[in-house]
Amino acid sequence: MPFLASAPALPSAMPSQPIDQFARELSPETRASVYQSTKTTHEKRTKLLFDQFADPNRLRTLAGEIKQHAIENLDTLLPQVEARLTGNGAKVHWASTAQGACEAVLRIMQARGATKLVKAKTMVSEEIELAHFLEGHGIEALETDLGEFIVQIDHDHPSHIVRPIIHKNRREIARSFEREGLGAYDDDPGTITRRARHYLRHKYLAADVGLTGANFVSAESGRIVLVTNEGNSRFCLAATKCHIALVGIEKIVPRDRDLAVLLNLLGRSGTAQELTVYTEFIGGPKSAAQPDGPEEMHVIFVDNGRTEVLASECREILRCIRCGACLNVCPVYRQASGHAYRSVYPGPVGAVLSPLLAGERFPQLADLPKASSLCGACNEVCPVNIPIPDLLLRLRQRAKEENVPSPGTPPMGAWALLASQPTAWRAALAGGRLMNHVPTKLIPVPALQAWAAQRELPAWRGGEFRKWLRQRRSR
């Protein structure tokens, strides 16, 4: 079970410009779609948690401790879960890199002579670009989650962890369906769903292999837990004879009883539901007494840089249960959308995880930790209590220590000198009101001009605190 250091490539066809530039060029229609959906879900999530739990923050703390314990004990939990899965009749594979994981899936399919695969939503498969890899080897790999299916036919990428097409509206989807021959233009959501269901139903029956991810894997019982709202994972496994589960090594939980805490929080945090519509516990391939189901089950545990993250000072990010709550509350994500993050994992969690998983290509994504107001809302809503603002600061410090350039950021040396000299600081406060009357274009420093041209500076109000303090002292 050796895991080698790896540096996964960035997803293909992603935008390459810095996040602030991408956000400036985002269409108003896309921004409105992202903003309204995230705002509504966040508000429902907050009401649900605080209506149903006397102290939801205590529950978040407990969930964070469970996940932290799990990631810090992977060296014992991974062999344990391998033994349980093997005892349940599943075959366990280990992949240290994205390439290794893709090749493991290909080998399993080739051994069966399989050419058609249907897959449920899994972020790991997006991370390793599995569908693209399999298509290059003559295998049809079809997404069956409605959002992921639309992303696939549009040759697009998901822009949200839970809602892959949060950046699209129903008119865009209707045009995509018309283009692909799935029916005349009709942007009624019910019609769109029925057409997708009709198309996919035949694909389920014709497929050789069904592939899923895993929301959790219990080391105690070897059960794989899947949560969906569309039931597509059940269809993927109903008619196919082989089930492949692609699982990040951080998805392990120690005990079955831990799932009670985590599943309660996952549904409420991700989609503002008490529980997702379908929650499946898969113990292995079908038994002799069962009439249907996969005869083979393969579980591929994927590292792809996770052991390096575990060894870093940002290991807490591996607690993430992919609920998307931090995206829904983040003011930067709401204005920039998921594609601005240039990786599979967008939003605050992606701003931490993506640069870490990039390995030696960290400088390519080192601007992401700076795409944050550090307001702390992401930490407040995280169901496993990840200190995301602290992790963002640690990555900013790493970028500074490694001398990674930061496009669009003005030089701060003069500011540091001014802020560390009390006399100079007081003088600057006294003359600061002049800034209200100096046009931005007249600022003599080019880097500051470029920075200020993209921002609206607030009116200068400095100096009032010192005046107030002197008055208080004189009383």
C-alpha cells in the first residue's frame, strides 16, 4: 500500500487568468445565477440547523474531532478498512497518482471486456479526469447525475462541489438539450428532467460497469456510504455486473456510529435537507441470495497528493466532507463563480486544497488563498469546523517564503515602513483627507494605479479615533 509523492496536473480547458480578472469578465446572468442559488441555500441551511439543534456549533465541533481523528490515524485505519472490504468480498486497489487511478479503472474494465461505463457523481473522478482518460481508450464513460451530464455534453467543468451547473440557467440547459438532439427547445425544468431520464435509462441497461465515489467509508464495517438526491447511483449499480468505487483516502471514518453525526450535518449543510433522498450503505458485491446487483466490487483508494497534504501544516483541510457550505456563504465565490478558481475544487475549500494538491505546481494556484476577505464565514458554516481562514493565511505565508509573485498586488514595503513609525503614521493620518480629492489616475505609483483602478476606495475617515481618545482622557 505504498503512496508516492505526486503532483496532479491542473484540469484541462480551465480558464487561465487570475481569479479577479475572471470575475470582472463574468456575465451578469451567470453571476446572478450563482448569487441567488448560494444565498438561498445558505439561508435555508442556517434556519434548519438552528431550528432543529439546540447547539449546532457543538455538533460541528464533534464532527470536526471525528474527522481529525480519522485523518491522523489513517496509517491504522486504511489497513483495517482494506481487511473489512476484502472480508466483505470486495477487491481493494491502491493508487498513488491520478494516472495510477485511471489505469486501475481501465485494467478492471479490460479484464471484463467492458466498453461502457455509467458513473455517479464523484469529485475524485473529476480530479483525475477519468472520463477523458477512458474515452481516449475507446470506453464510453457517461455521467448520470443530471448536473454532471449537462456539464459533460457541454464539454464544461463543474463550478460547485454539490451543484455542478450552478452557473447555468434553464434556458442555457434547454439550448444544450436541443443541440444534442434530446428534444425541441423547452426550458421547463420538468421537461428537461424527463428527457434526461429517458435518455439515461437506456444507458443504464446497456452499461457493463457502474462507477461511484463514496461520501464515507467505515473502517469498522467496511461499508461504503453514498448519498444522492436523484437515485442515479442506484441505477448505476442495479443492472451492471461490476461496481467500481473511487475513493479518496481521507473519506475513512473510524466507526459506523460516527456516520450518525456526519450524515445529519452533510444533508443540512449541503442542500438544506434533513437527510438526502437516497442514503446507501454498500457492504460488498451481491450475495448468492440476492437476485440482482453487481457480482464484482472493486474499491480504488486514491492518494494523488493527499499524503503530502497530511504532512503539511494545512492537514485540517482533509476533514472536508464536500458539502459546499463554504462556497454558498463566501462573498468572493458568489461574485466570481467556481470556474474562476481554475481547479476542480472551487470556493474557500478549493483555495486551500487546490494549491496543496498541485504539488510542485503550487505557484500556478498561489493566488487563490488571497482571493478571500478572511471574514471567517466559511469556518462558521463548515460542518466539520475546518479553520479555513487560518489555512489561507498559512498558504499566503508559504507563497511569501517561496517568493511566488502575486499579480495585481501593490508593493507593501512602503506601507510596512509607514505603519511601523508612529510619527510618520500620525503625519499620514493628518494628510490622509487629501486622498478624497486626488483622482486615482494621478497616483504616481503604477502598481497602485492598476490596483486602485479595479476598486472603489472608501472615503478617508482616519484620525477620528485619536481625537476621541484624547477627549476621553481629558475628562
